[in-house]
Amino acid sequence: MNSMTQVHHQVGDEILTDYAAGNLAEAFNLVVASHVSLCRDARHRLEQIEAVGGAILDQGHGFAMAPGSLEATLALIASPQPEETSVAPSRRCSVLPAPLQDYVGGCIDEVAWRPVGMGVKQAILPTSPEASVRLLYIPAGCKMPDHGHRGVEMTLVLQGAFLDGDDRFARGDIEVADADLTHTPVADLGEDCICLAATDAPLKFSGLMPRLAQPFLKI
Amino acid sequence: MPARDRKRDDWAAVLLQIAQDRDQKAFAEMFQHFAPRVKLFLIKSGASEPMAEECAQEVMVTLWHKAHLFDPDRASVATWIFTIARNRKVDMLRKQRRPEPEDLPWGPEPEPEQADVISRKQESSKLREALATLPASQRELVEAAYFGDLSHSEIVQKTGLPLGTIKSRLRLALEKLRHAMV
């Protein structure tokens, strides 16, 4: 198991419920799954929220199955099963938890980084189109462009830390920003910062230069 | 405890019969209870009736094949089936992969503590009780949150309540349910 970290900024119950119920876009699912992989307490809350899901499923009487449904299901069981694609056990990676390794296709040194200027690098990961998710590499002390949001943005720290106002976000911490927030995250000085960031809308930058760069950045 | 409830807490034993003896009678019993509930969950999540029927059958096929992976130490049978149905729903309705947290929750675990198994059973019946005693307005919100059949703004329209009120009611309801599990 990946080393659990002392996590100070956890995902809220609302998002965790959407994750447990399967109501989030894949990009956000990946951020939540990665966060839960690094935070024991969030995992515990997820298990509780799934238990509520079990209780909701179990109440009432359901919707009558079609006639002959049991027989049809037993026939499905008897028919040959497609080979289960067994997932190779993930390698130890000190940065990427297992769900992220699946999307990267390996460990942190196998990420296909692309430079986006000022030492910042990114790698967009393939997900369903309602939202996008990328790995970001921000050199220590580097300032991210000042930006507001049109949608929801979730940022999970995987290495190093970033500061946003009075808050410090380190490995395992998640920051959820919505349309009301304009923020200027700065990578902490100690170490280069690696984050996983998902958004369901293009970010809007306050400065002119980043706005010009936006189509190029694909954010 | 009424006989029915006692029986419902023993689904783990029925699942074990399926895992160990490939017992079709045990499977039929579980099918009768859970397949219609999974079907309703999928319909409320937005599936058409024929699609929900097909997927509920597939969920039950998965239950048969993965019965040996169920770990009574970690969750109730209803919760386990909920996660299978949820994954099927993501697959079918959203047509996307579902990333799972590391240390897959349903892998075989060494040595489940007997005390944990018993507390899971208690937890599950307490939770059912807590859900049943929630005020109807709160229960409906919790259900809507799980089924994803209402976005918050749709709840706002339907109830005429401000979003902040809805969110705090939902939070309150989840808090009550969580307390039932402690």
C-alpha cells in the first residue's frame, strides 16, 4: 500500500457521496480515487457512505424482474465467461497511487510531460470528455497564473506542497475550488510540486499572457 | 428482532454457500431479494426498464462469479452489491472507466476478526433503522443524492428551497446515518 500521509485538507461528504454513487465525471473520479488512496480517514468515510448506499439499495421492494429472469441469469452464468483481464499488481511508486498508475501506464518517470513555459510541465490524462484531468509539475517557488473558474476544479497534491493564501496543501491534500474563488497557488520552496488537477470548464486567467496561452495549454 | 430482519443479516452466510458450494438454491434466494432492488436502483439512476433488467442480471452474474471475494469484515452484503451495481451503472450510463482507490476494497483479506463481522451486522441493521426513521424530506434528499436523479438545482426547483438549505439538510441526514454506524 502506498504510504498514508497526514492529510489536512480532505474531500467533503458531498463529493464523496457523488463518487460513491457513481455520479461524477471520470476526471473527478480519478482525483477522488487517488485522494482516497492517500488518506485513511477519507477512505473510512467513503466506506460509511457506501454502507448508506447499501441500506438505500436494500430498502423497499424494488422493481419486478421480467418473467424468466432468474433462468436467463443462470443461463448467463453457465455460458463461457470472457477472460478476466487481470490487472498486474502496481509497482511501488512513491508519487503515484495505483489508480493514477493505471492512467499513466506506469510510474512517475513514465509520465509524458510537455513543457508549458516557466518550467511548468503538464500531462493530460485520457478520460471521458465532460471534464479533463492533468498532472502538473510546478518548480519549487513557482507561481501559478492567477485564475478564477467557470466550473469546479479539484487539485490533489502528490509531491511537494503549494500555498494558497493562508492554506498549505501537501501530499494527499485536496483543494476544491468553484466559480466564486479566484486564487493564486504558489509551489512551496522545499521541493518541486506535482499535482493532479481536474476541471469541468476551461480555466479563465486574469492576465493577458496566460489567456493567449490557453488554447495551447488546453485548459 | 423480526425473523425477516434476522434473515436479512445472514446474507453473508447465503453468499458463502454460493462461493463454496456453487449452490443454485442459495443464488435463487439472493436473486429474488436483490435483483429487483438493483433494477430499481438503475431505473432511478436513469436507465430504461429493459436496460435496467439486463444490467441487474449482469450484476447478479458478477455476484455469482465474485462471491469468493466478498469480505464480511469490510461491509454488509447489501453494500457489496451496491458497489457492483454502482460500477455497472458508471459503465453503462456514463460509458466510462471507474478508477478505484488503491488496495482494492474487495480483495481477499487475511483473518477477518469475528468481532468485526458481528459489528458489521449490527451496523447494517442500525443503518436500516436510521434510514427508516429519517423524516421523509431528508430521506428523499439522501436518495436523490445517491441515485443522481436530481441535480441540486433540480431539487431547488422542485422544493422551492434555497440551495444552502438543501445542502445543510443533506449534510444533517448523512451525519445522522453516520452516527448510527458508530
